[in-house]
Amino acid sequence: MRLRPTLLSLAAIALSCLVAYGAYGLYWDRALPLHKTEIVVAPGSDFDRIVASLAADGVTRHPWLLRALSHVRGASAKVQAGRYRFQAHLSTVDLLDRLLAGGRNSIWVTIPEGFTDREIARRLAREGLGDARLLERAFKHDSATVEGERIVGLEGFLFPDTYLVPIGATPGAIESQMLARFRQELPAHARRRARALHVSLVGAITIASMIEREAKIDRDRPLIASVIYNRLRVGMPLQIDATVEYALPHHRSTLTYADLAVPSPYNTYLHTGLPPGPIANPGRASIEAALHPAKTDFLYYVAKGDGSHVFAATLAEQTANIARYER
């Protein structure tokens, strides 16, 4: 009978200590110096992983309190992707409030494969990351060096990916971010491989950009590359619709005979050889295909209507394929 009050007293003391510790962690514990004041929350990040990262980086030493508080407030699903900067000595309440306020210092932007400089500029402007005209002008006229080769105009070298772009970043800073990713993704010895194919690095990326705009499925990419190299070798015009579309002021889903006569150096119906430069920004698969084309005797291809292409070595085969697939 005498143990019961003692047990109750101990339970009350433990509960009081727990409440006091929780209150201390929630509101008054501001003494912990932050070892790291910035974290990046990627799109789709799980809240438990975010909390674990915060704890590992020394932003909080009460991860269980942060999880409990977020559960009470129903906040775990409301943390937005972005870059977060934390001032020193945040309480758990302040920390959660900061996470819910959003990572407003940077914005995630996805640049799809095959986007042109103009499309990239418009995508960035739509996200509030600059003026589309100024961005496009910078992309078209700025220069860089890639594998020792000087490039004037960055079309083709702004690698398609998802980027965390700081708000207020200059066009030059955005270019640097995308060029760095391009250099990272460029296969080793790309320039040497391009020379073995009798093109410059810019020429190989130009071919990759045409592949990117023409191909819909990966298995077609090396085959389309083989057609391009085979035509270059025998002096045939490339006759790639995507180059003509690039020369037009506005996008067209279907080209007319008048379009095919547009007087542009990018019109590969009128001019033999490669166009002056890339017509889009290719992804890794198209760059690989341009550097490692299939070994074929194909000179023609036509779309089958399901995203794939059928290839031919002779004009007679191509005519038959056109009759079959372009009804």
C-alpha cells in the first residue's frame, strides 16, 4: 500500500521532467551553435529524412520533438523543396515555422531534354528567374571553353536537368551552373572520339541535338546517328526537318514545302554538311549516340507513327516505307 504513492510520485516527476524537456526543446533551447546553416530539400523528400538531415547537420538536437510537433500541426507534408538558410540558435518551433515558410532563396527548375535556348529562357522567366529576352541573348552570345574547344553561343551546351537556381541569379551564374553539369555529363574523351568521327566537339553536339529533336525512343538514337554520318560521308544533304523548324521564327508541328525552302544556313534541305551549330540542348543518351553511332549502311528513315522509326539503305526501300507509314 505504501508503494503506490511512491510510484505515482515517480511517474509524476518523470512526466514533469518530460514536459519540461519538451518545452525547453520547443521554445527555449537556443544555445546550440549551428554547424551548418544551409540545407537543400529536394523535390519529393520524405519528412523523416529531412529531420534526420537536420539532426546530422547540427541544425536540431531534438529530432523526435520536431517530428512530434509536425504531427500535431499536420505539417509534415507541407515542407516545400528548396534551399533553406537557418540563423543560429533556433528553437524547435522556430525551426518548423521556417520549414513551413518554404525555401524562398532558390527555386527548382526542370529543363527538359531537347529544349532550345529560347525555351530555356522562357522556362526560367516563367519561374521568376530573370527576363526571357536577356537570358536568351546571353545564351546566344556568351562563350565558354569545353574540353579545350572554344564555343561561342551556348546552344547545345546547357545540359537538360533539374536545377536549384538562386533567386536573383544572373544569366552568367545560371549558365555556369548548366555548363558545369554539361562538363560533368560529357563522356570521357568526347573530343577525341569526335575527331575519330571526323567532326569537332561542336559538330558532335550539333549531331546530338538533331538526334534529340528527331528521336523519341533510345534504341533509334544510334541508328539516326548512323544515317547522319553516312550522309555526311557521301555528301548528301541531311534533310532533317528539325533543323528547318529551328530556322523558323515560330514552332510548327508540320512543315510545308514553303518552310523547306526557307533561306537559312540551318536548312539542311538546301545546304549539305552540318548546320552552323546545335539546334537544341541534348541529353546524355543523344550525346552518347552522336559519339557512338551504329554501324549501318542506312541513308534514310521515316517515322512509323508510334514514336519509333524505320530505316532504309536505298531510295526504293525508303519510298516503300513512306508509302506504308505515312498514309
